[in-house]
Amino acid sequence: MPPDTINPHNVEAPNYASERFRAARQPLVDDFHITHEQAAQRLTAIWEAQNALDREEWNLQQEELAEAARLEQEQRLRQEEGRQRAADEEQELAKQEERKNNRNKFLPYNKKGDYVELYYFTNKGLAEAEASSRLTDDDAFALMRNENGHHSFIPIAAAKVKDSIIPDKDLTWVEFDEAAPRLLQAMRENGWDEERVNSHLQMWMALSAHEYRHDADEFSKRALIVYHDIARRRWHLLLGMPQSFDLVPIDRGMIKEIRDDLLHKANKALRDEAIQVSQIIIPTMTTAHIFMQTPLPLHHNTSASRLSPGTTKHSRAGHYLVAPLSVPVPAYGNLNLASRRTLDSSSLM
């Protein structure tokens, strides 16, 4: 059935009983000796049978047309997706190349395997480096001195970032998770040996899977960060030397020692603070009281109770010394682990 054929579902049967179809009924009347009414009924039945066949053919044709349209639409979508995917891949390659160029522009990273702080690869570190690079001359250099006392020229943009870097041991786990994948990418982009890249990856995976990683105790989580700083510095220090250092497997005993030491230092700081708080109000003796060994009157304390922390007050009744209410808790680090470990504790300084 041609595509432009009228839909048989919308066609009504002719009125074969009308005078218009008398000529069509007459042969039936003559041949079968029936009335014109019976002839009209037979003509109607013949038409309905043919219309049923036309409807089936129509339905089949519509299904074929719908399937052909669907396949054509799918092909167009695949072609469009292919073009979009190619455009996205090209754009991503351009972005990767741009990021690589920009990173090499203001990050002190190269193929020699020099140690670089993870801070450079955090969101904040990258944003600072990018902002600094826009504000300075690309060709401007500054003379910098490294940890070994050697001087070298580096871009001013990188020098400015160095002023605000956070040591690895003081990073948060959020910053660590931001930086680690980017450092791996930088290693590969700078042609690092795949075995070395995998060693870092395995160490980071092991630290992330350690039971301390999701411990409610902050000292446990901090111990993993400090351990990572020590291990990576030691690895870089011995790189290329006969006595190498393996990043994996991680030293669980060392991690526990670091955690215990951090907890010990924090508890000691709290004890020291508690001692200072207990001595907030210290009445000082006059010369007469010292020789007479006579304590100051208790009613003198009422004026001291109004003193604010960190201040001193002199009253007519006597002298009062007021100690600060709190002292700062030392930052994590300066660990002096007395153990057989060969890791470089100087990274905690």
C-alpha cells in the first residue's frame, strides 16, 4: 500500500442499499435470485472483508515506517554523540596540555625526582600559584636558597607560593586527598618510572585503608599524615643511593609510635595548662608577711575574682598575680621517636 494511501481505519462503508448502487446489486439479484436488500448486504460484507485486509496492511506499513524512523534517529544521535565526544576529547587534551604547561610554569617539579610538598597540588596551592603567575612577569626570576644551602633561580611566581606552603605533616586529610591524585599525574607527565609511581600509589592506598583513617580520634588520623611526610622525605633522600627506602609496605609499628607520641604531647600540654589555671590567682606577700609567715586575709580574694584572664591588678589590700587561662597546645611535630626506625625524624621539625 503506497504511503499516501488513505488510512483504511478512517473510511466508512458505502451505503450499498441506495439507488446509486442499483447497478452493482443487479447482477447479484439476477445470478443468485435474491432481493436488492440481500444484494446490498453481500456487497457490504465484501467491502468490510477488503477493508480488514487494508487495515492489516496499513498497520504493518506504519510499523515499518516507525522502525525506519527510529533507526534513522538513533544513527543521527550516535553521529552527534561521536562528534561531541571527539570535541570533548580534543578539549580535554587541550586542557591537559594547558594544565601541564601551567604546572610546569610555576611548580618546582621535574624529572629528577626532587621532593615537592603536596601543598602545591591542593586546591588552595594551585589557586595561589595560578593567581601569582597572572600577577607576575613570566620571565621574572628570583634567587632562592634550598635546604642544602645551594642557590638557584626560580620563577617569582613559584617563590611567592613557597612563602605560604603548608608542610605535608600539617595537611588535613581533605587536602591530602586533593593533592595525591594530582601528584601522581605530575609524576607520569614528567616521565617518572612507572614502578616509582606505583609505589607512591600503593602507599597512599594503604594509608587510606588503614584503620586509623576513619578513627574518631584525631591523633590517629594525624599520625598517618605525619608518617606519610616522614616516609616520602626519606624515600627522596635515599633516591639513587645504594641504601634505598621502600614506601610499601607501610610500617604499622611506626604509625602507632607516632600516634602515641602525639597523644602524649597533647596530654602533657593539657596538664601544663591545668596547672596554670589552678594558679590563676596568686596573692604575693609583702615584706611584713614574708617575715611573719602570715597568710593574706581571705576577704582580699573578692577583688581578684573580678580580674580578667591575662591581667594583673594592684589593690590597697594587697597584690594579686593573674596567670593566663590558657596556653597554646604545641603543633603536631618535633617528634623525637626513640626507636630503631631509619626514617628521618627531621621532617617533623
